[in-house]
Amino acid sequence: MSKGKSRLAIVPLGGVREIGKNMTLYWYGNDMMVVDAGLKFPEEDMLGVDIVIPDISFLVENKDKIRGIFVTHGHEDHIGGLPYILKSLNVPVYGTRLTLGLIENKLREHNLLDTVKLHVMPSQASVRAGVFEISSFEVNHSIPDTVGFAIRTPEGLVVHTGDFKIDQTPVDGHQFDFGKLAGYAREGVLVLVADSTNAERPGFTPSEKSVGKTLDHLVSQAPGRIILSTFASNIHRIQQVIQSAERYERKVAVVGRSMVNNLQTATQLGYLQVQPTTLIDPDDIGKMPPDKLLILSTGSQGEPMSALTRMARAAHRKVEIVPGDTVILASNPIPGNEKYVSRTIDQLFKAGANVIYQGVHVSGHGSQEELKLMLNLTKPKFFMPVHGEFRMQRTHANLAVEVGVPAENIFITELGDVVEFENSRGRLGGKVPAGTVMIDGLGVGDVGNIVLRDRKLLSQDGILVVVITLSKATGAILSGPDIISRGFVYVRESEALLDEANKLVESTLGRLVSDNISEWSSLKTAVRDTLGRFLFEQTRRRPMILPIIMEA
């Protein structure tokens, strides 16, 4: 950020050029605030990685300036990074009641609940965070209590939509807040920062209630047991499923930890209405007549350890798929998960289930007409498309031009780009450190590109470990070379190859010792290079070669 007079800076630290791990920094002088702190699930080449969160090194450097984290809603790509981020940034978190309830579950698992200050964001009031004044406005999405933020700054008003759609018939009756957005337009919107996820889809996104009608028909017609899988955070869809189960006198069993936790939280806070006798314990599933039972399950994305996937593999402790079951996948695969979902569907069919996996989902994100309506409602001077891959943001930018935003007033950013606003002018103003941090087990950030490269190499051609003991006095070989192979060749069928490799290592070391070369690094490099060339010539494979040299 430029030196001198304070300027408003908006910096995407996540959620641009990608789906997931949404995070945006707002910065003015000595005050910073953050909107959302999400995660994303690993891509195929991130071998062994559990989740990915934004790089917050720049925030840690400036933690004394951060006045709070403001969260738009309770989806993983907006709250999932908080337990990891709050260990380094102990700042207050603001959100709606349901969003904070879901955040509490995460903080409790990480033993952070007693140290983090959570504040319910009042719907009709404003929160002061340094120079920023933040108020919320209701939007529709696939989870209740979703809001966007109006952020008043010394340079002007910013509208941050978060994820949104415009649902004229919302399941919970909470309408999109057209009035507030029109009021912001009258006040004058400097910048609109808006969701681009569905920018490529023409028209309007259908109402969530349309899925409810489809589900109701399926529940009424299914002859036996129903197993329905959807996103655990889609409380609106879960509500409609439960209402249909109650209408057709089916009991509901809930399996999958995230589904159980979210349902309990939503029920306790009043966002989910369930009759007292509807829910049964999963241990009682076997006691119910099949046509009087509906099982709500996690696993709509084919996650390997999810409840539905384990059912499909006949590995679930309490539910076994049997012929006559109707399995409904009320979701679409997230990009990258298609093959996992397809595999799970195949396994369910093999187990004899009737699987319904098409036409039982609508998006929680607005399509082109809704995005144009947001632009026309707020009438921003500047526009920043976020929350989506580059082609989505580019398409969203084109829509903005169509409705009258000058092309030079639109900023399509990379992670870490600083967009500065001063005296009603906007420009790109440099970069701050940004990127991704990979979490593997308990390790946060200790898996990087080099580790991933090694994992990829190991997964492709395996590893050879060469163990040699040399005489400390003479440098002669006392034992070995012993070659241990994993993932390279089947040893019993490759004895001749490994015997030749042994002789080659022995002759290479003998030549080096006779030339008075005794540095371990030189010996290891020579063994690795010579053996690597030989094995490639013989097998056209390049295993990782690890020489281990010991002295005695």
C-alpha cells in the first residue's frame, strides 16, 4: 500500500481464481477488518493433504491492526479456516446466530471456545471496528442466516455481498433485503464486491422450494427405506426433507458427525423445526419397518470416510444397503469430486439400491439475471468480482459492463492484489503476501511444493533405499550394498535387476574410494546418479533413490 495519506485498500486473500477458502481484507491506515475465513478441500495433486486455508502471514504481521473477522454465513468455505487462523490471530468474530453456532462447534473441537470472543451481529444495528462501520443485510442462500455487509469507510461505502441468490419463495420466509440495498444506492456505493460463482449460468437460479416439491414426491412414492444424502449445512433442504418424512409418517435417523452436529445446532437455535417424535437413534434403525424410515446421511460428495460412502462399501456399522432401498443424492458434485461421487453411485447400484442422483438440487448462488439485478440495485462506481474462478469473474465483469459500470472501474484480482481507493479514484496498488497453506493431520503449513513433489514421485515410481556401511579407516565396504524397494518393482520377480544394481553401486563406490573421494555428499550423489541412469535404461522408471551411508 502506498505511503502517505491513508487510503482504503481491499485485498483478496482467498476466493479469487478458485472455488473455496474465501477471505477478504479491508484496510485503512491502522485499522483492518476481515470478511470470512474459509477453507477448501484439496485438489487431486495435493496428495495426503486434508484441507487448504488462506496464507495469513500478512495478517499475523499486522495483527495489532485487525479489529475483527466478520462472517457472512456458516458454510465451510467461509468459516472452515477459523480454528486454524484464530490460533495465530486472537481477534473478535462477528456473525449471525446460526453462523456463530456452527463456528462454536468448530472452536470446541479445537479447544478454542474459551479464548475466542464471538459477537452476534445485530440485524438492525451497526458495529464499529476502528474506522469501519459495518451493518448487515439479508440475502438468500442454501443455509439460513446468510448476510452481506455494508462497510462504511472514510473513502465511501462498500457493499460485500457474500454468497447469495434471490429467492422469491424462501423456505424460511426471510426475503432478500431489496430495501436496504436500494438505500445504499441512494447513499452512494463506492465499491461492490460480489459473488461470481454462477456468473456463467443464464437466467435465474430456481427457488429452493422447487427441490422440496421434488423430494416430497420421491418420499411419497418410495416403497421401502429412504437414505437421503445432502450437504450437512443445507438446513433449508434438511427442513424440507424432515417435513416430508413427517407428512408420510416416516421416522428420521441421522448419521454422519457433521450432519448430527449441524442438525442439533440448528434445532437448538430455532432454525430447524422437528416434531418431538420424528428423530430416532441410529441404533434403532433395524427395529423400524423399511417403509416407515428415512435416513439422513453425509457423503453426497463421495468423501471416502463419509457415512454414505461407507454404506456403499458395506463398511458402515449401523446401516447396510439392501435391495429395495431408495438412495437420494440431493446435491451436485463439487468440481473435482465427480469421480468420487460416480464411484459411490456405482457401488450403491451394485448393492441393489435404487439411486436417484439427478434433478434433486438447485444452487445457492445467483445466476446472471440476479447478478445484474444486484449491480442495478446498488449502482456501484467500482466493481470487484470475487468468489469464483477466473472465467467466472471475467464473465461477471462483462455483465457489469452490460449494466453500465465502466470497464476501467472493474478490478479482476489475483490473491494478494491491493486495490486502493482514494478521493473517488481506484487503482491497483501493489501486492501483499498471499497464497495457500496446506494442512495435513496436525501439521499446518509444513507441507509445501517440495513435499508434494516428493509424494507425487513416490506415488508414480516408488522408492529405492541403498544402505552401505564403510570402513572409517580405509573407506572399504564392510557390508552392503543392501537395496530395499517399495513401490518400484516386485522384489521376488526382479532379483536379477537388483543384483546388477548391487554390483553397480559396489563398483561405483570402489572407484570413488580409489580416487580418494570420501565426502559423503559426493558418494551419495554418485550412487544416486549412476543407479538412476541404470534403472531408467532397464525399466523406463525413475524411482526416488535414497543412499544411506554409515561408518564403522
